[in-house]
Amino acid sequence: MKLQSLTIGLLCSGLGLIAVSCNKDDAASPTTPQAGATAANFTVGEGDLQLETGVLADGRIKCTYEAFTQAIFADAATTGVAPSPCAPTAFNTALAPYVTELNRATLAERQNYSLLSQLSQLYTYVDPATPYFGADGSLTDFAAKTKRSLESFWNMPNEVTLHGQHVNSLQNREAIAAVYRNFSTASEQAAYANADFIIANYVLPSTVFKTSPLLALDGFATTGLTTRTGKVVGDLIVIGDGLVQVMNEAGVNKQVTFAGILGHEWAHQIQFNNYEAWYGPRVNTAEQTRMTELEADLLSSYYLTHKRGATYNWKSSAEFFKLFFNIGDCSFISEGHHGTPNQRMAASRLGWIIAQETMPMGHILTAQETHDLFIASLQSIIDNKIDSSAAMANLKTPQLKAVFGKIVEREREVKSILTGQLNSTAIENL
Ligand SMILES: [Zn+2]
């Protein structure tokens, strides 16, 4: 078995973050884990350790920053959505020591990385424990408070479940066995045998698998899933400890990071509730993904900066967004393309403008109203497809027309973000 490449993906639903991709030789690999076998004998997730993840494909919003490596290796594509320049970012810099650590790990560890990252992610779907947040639990209270705030803000009580993702789940026998029960054909006994084997042979001998934030780097929203054992997962949001940790090491406050990511994923839950009406059939094109991501950015910014939402000012929010939008999404032909960082920052600024304009009324727009403003702004300002008077005419109520009028007054400011005319410091100081 040859290790061919280390590809890095990230966040928001992709299986196999930082997936170690292995090319299998024709030489047969043992398929049954047994005491004394070396880890290198097993290809990733093969044989009795194989996991079935197909069940997850339909229920997730395509929201993965899988192009992370392209950001590092700057591999500009020439088709799909028109590319714009991408460069290594503060997030990539903060992540680099952990990627280096993994690259320097043993061959066996690198070969097992994909399986362990998959186990870590899959456990977040079926984790029955009272959730905690942050590896040390320091974000647990804040997570509960922010979730209640979002429930109230968007009028979605008791709908969404919020789970953490923790590196130390990989040392938890019950956790790994639960993944095999729900995502493979393993019997109860075999699920525990796999768990014991993996912990003893892969996790405990490895420093990386006990500590690396790369194994808790997910952030995603999902809906309507049922595992093969019939367990209903429902509307779920997952936020990994490692993601918050790395964002923090790159310079953004942990609470702002957590609220920002949760606000963005919550927006995807709103979209799940309205998907057909807002977007028609799900087609997973770069263009549809770009629209849903830009809208999630606008909705999260609206929540983050609204006085009855998270109450952060624009500067704090913009510092978060700058990093969040630069988690390496440079894959312009990818299905999961999220929009360029400039487009995403412009969408966030639109969310802030809407919050400013609806705040004096002490008012929170409904999701539908906010969506209508997003579409009007997307078509006229971000994509320049129709003029603002045509976009205005499509809005149904005097209130929405009034708010959109305020957006149009700031069109030049939004365009200066879109075109890259303003640098990030100038944007934060707007
Ligand atoms: Zn997203």
C-alpha cells in the first residue's frame, strides 16, 4: 500500500477532513483486525473496520471547505465560477503546525488518519451524551445560551440539536462501538471488538490521535437522516472543538467564533425548512451552493450584529468573517464552492446593514423577509444582473422596500468590498 497524497478538506459536512488518501496495491490486505496485527496491514476503513457513510449523503447541505489544500498550493481552476486570487491565510498558518505534525507522524498513523477522522465525525451524529463544548467544556454555557438566543431570534424552538466534536471521543469505547453499530454491518460484539482494536492499536500509541485538533475540525448542519439501525438524527448542528481552537489560535475570540459558526449553520437549518420554495430542487451545482452559502453568511451576520441577536459590533464580526471566509475555499469548480471571500464579506456586510435598519424598530425580520432582501441584493448588487429598481419592485411590503432602499444607499460601500478595493483593515473599520 502506497501513501500517495495528503489532501486536506475542512469543515461544514465533508467526510474525511484532511483525508489521507491511499492507493491500494493489488497485494491483498488482511481484513480482520486481530491482536498483534500492525496498523499498516489495514487500508483505511477496510474489512471489518469499514464504515458505511452513504446514508449521510442526502441529508447534508453541501458545505465543505474541501479546497483547503488548493488554497495552500494555489491551484487556480479555469472553469466553473470565475476564480479570484487565493492565498494562504491566518487560518492556514495556525493550522500548519498540526498538518506538519501529521505529516511527520508514522506511516501507520497517516494511513489510519482517514478512518479516525471519519469515526470522529460519525460519532457526532449518534452521540447520546449531554453535549459539551470546547475540549475543556469552557464553551458549554455559552453554547446553550447562544442556541436559546437563535431559537428565539428565528422562532425555531426545540427544533435543532447541537453537538460538539471532541478528540477524546476516539479513546471512548462506547463512542467507537456506537459508530460501528450505526454506520456498518458489524454486530454488537464486532462493534466493540473494532473499538477495542482501534483504541489499543491506533489511538493509544499515537500522540496525534489523542491531541490533534485536526480530528475535531468539523462544523456542519444536517437534516432528516436516519442511520442504518433506524436511529433518527434529525436537524443537527455540529461544531468541533478543534475548529474553534484553531480559529482562536489564528486570533479570533472563541465566543465570537462559536456564535459565528453556529449562526451560519443555523442559517442552513432555516434553508432546510424552506429549500424547495426558496431554491427549487436540490441540484448541488457550484452556483446553487454559492447562493445558499452567501445567504447563510448574510443571515448569520444579521443575527450576530442585531441588538436582539448576539449583539456583536461590525468589527468583531468582520474579524471572524475574514478568517471564516478564508478557510481555503479556492476550488472554483467544486460543487461545494462557497463564493469568493470578497463576495462572502459583502454578503455579511449586507446582513449588518439590514440589522442596522431594522434595529430602530426593535424588530426582527422573519426568515422569509430576510431571504427576500438577500435575493434582491444578490441579483442587483452582488451579481449585477438586474438594476436596483427592478429588485425593489420584486419586494412585497413597504417595510422591505424601505430596508432595501437603505441597502441601495450603501451600494458603493458593498461594491468596494466586493471588488477588493477595501483591504481587510478598512473593512473592519467601516
Ligand atoms: Zn455553510
